[in-house]
Amino acid sequence: MAEIKLIAEIADNQIRYIICEQDDKAECKILNKKISDNNAIVRGKVNDFDLASKKIDQDIKALEKESGKNFNNISLIINEPDIFCTNISGFKKLNGSKVEKRDLDYILNEAKSSIVKNQEKNSILHILNSNFILDKNKQDKIPLDLHGDQLGLHMTFISLPTNNLKNIRSLFDINDLTVDRVISKPFAHGINLILKKENLNNSVVINFDKELSNISLYEENSLIFLKTFNFGTNSIYRDINQLCSLKEHEIKRIIREIDLSLINSEKSRYIDEKFFTDSHYKKLSTKHLNEIINSRVNEMINYIFNKNKNLDYINGKIITIFLIFEDENIFESLKRFFIQNFHMDKKKTQIKSSVLNKFSALSGASELIFKGWPKEAIPFNHRKKSLISSFFERFF
């Protein structure tokens, strides 16, 4: 019998839903989609609990009516600046004995205990493994039954402040929905890229949403670092609004119709009066707009990539950078500004840019929920199975 799941993504001023099922051939199929405006959720966080919960109630009832299904559980995708990413390397001496399950149990539990102790106010969302090391030699898979003197396991822990998690859960609890899993949006995006046959070996994925941005670093299709920033591409519109006194819809039209990225710094012209539909006309040069945009984009790229100390050790090895834009207008008209501001060897590194498919994270999450993911050390820790049995479920 096909299993059916309800999954939602908490976005900025929106919640995106899918209803999906896994058929007898273990393929995931999306049955229903819905994008619901929810102004009570700002930058992924609950701003007005009552208003947000009422809108969710309406959404769930509409989805149940449309699909003819009733739901008691829901899985959620979140994207918040407060998310933590911690890398830990754990080791165990073997003294020539062969690797057994209990050796990996020991390393994993020691690492988790350390995270719990040092992040008392956080809840763990994901534990991802990146590398197995036996006697300083990297292994492609768990080196069970091989003999060695020392076993190492490199892990990435993704966590979130527990209070943030409680607020999100409460939104759905009040609507009689149990949140059975919470998934990081950058992680779900990475899974979706891999499903599209993209190679994420020594790659960086940067999502430029309208109000938030995030960066994910991958080695051999394994997520080893992520960070979410409290700014997005809407900051470009705000800068132009403040410095040029233009309305947002006027700014968007100018960006859409004038290729500002090709403006010659020595030869500039003024913006045509036709663009000033609601603002007072003023002499505004294309060069000035170019400088405003480039200044903001440069600052964003510096924070996210160029001056990000977390990337220092792999910067020379990065093969591909994926840039994903939520705002189609920014993608179509300003992507050159973004690409030209990256400081790296462009002969060795490929930059791919695309506009966001609003359901891509949900597609990646459905794959994770139904099939699991080889690089995930354990599923969400609220499962009934023990920590250890869940860990090995991913590999056997």
C-alpha cells in the first residue's frame, strides 16, 4: 500500500506544501502542491502566533478537502539564521582488532554527548557523516571487519535553538498535527541537486532568497558546512529606495529593462523619465545605480564567500559554485554582478546559476523522508528506534 506524507516548508511570508506518496517501486510522486501566503511568518520565524496558526488551519483543511485525505502528522523544512553547524572528528583505538559496529557506536555517542553538553539550549536536527578514516586512510564506506589501530569518523551536526523549534511545533500542534520531522532547507536543497545528477564533490551551494541567504559546502556529496545569513536580495531594492527615493515597483522595472551590469563606467546616461511613475522625476544616472547595486552585491558575496573563514581550508579545491536565486528579476538581470564579485580562480572553478524552483527543497525532503540518505548518520531523533539502531539503518 502506498504511503502518503504531508510536508511543508516554512518560508518568508509563505508556507509551501506538498502531499506526496511512495509507490510500490519506491518512487516518490507529488500528488498536491500549495503555496500559501502567511504574513505572520517573517524570515522563517513566527511573528504572530494566532494569525499564523489560523492561516495554517485554513491551509490544512483546504489540502485535506482537495486530496480527500486526513493528516495527523507533518514534516517541516525550516531556514533560520539561528541554525548551527558543528563539525566533529571522533576516534577510537583498535589496537589491531577489526572494526565492529560497537566501535562506530562509541564514536557517534561520544560526539553527540559533546554537542548536547556544549549546546544545552539547542536541539539536533541532523547528524551527517562525511568521512570514515582507518589508520589515517580515508575509506569510501564503513570499514567493517577490516583490521586497524585507529578508527576515525568525521561528522557534521546541524542544530537549532530548542525554543525556536518549540514555537514552530506549537503552530501545528494547535492544529492537531504532530511534527514528526524537521529538516534543514539547505540540506534538502543539496539532496535535490544530487537527484538532478549534479556532482557536489568539493562544491558550494549558495541560495539567495529575498530575505535570507545561505551557503552549503559539500565534499563527495556530503554536507560538511552550512550557514544562513539574515540578508537577501531584497536589500538591493532597499538600498536603491533609500539612496534614490524610488518605489520598489519602479526599481524592479528599471532593473528588468536596463542592463545595468553592462554600463560603462566612463559613459553613463540618465534614467528615462518614463520609469518615474509614482516618484518625482530626478536626474538619476545608470552609473550611480550600477555603483549602488555592485556595492551591495560585493558586501553580500564577501560575507557569504570571499571572507568566510570557514571556507579557507577548501577554497583552492572548490570545483563548482551553484548560485540559486529566489527572485527571478534579480536572476535574469543582475546575476553578472554576483558572478563577477567572486574571488577565486575562474579557470578552475565553474559557476552555475539558476532561478529557484519553489518546490525543490520539498522534493529533496520527500526523498530524505521516504528513502533516507546515505550520508545521514541518524534520522530525526524522535523516531522510536534507538539512536544506535537508527544510525546503522542508514548503512545496512
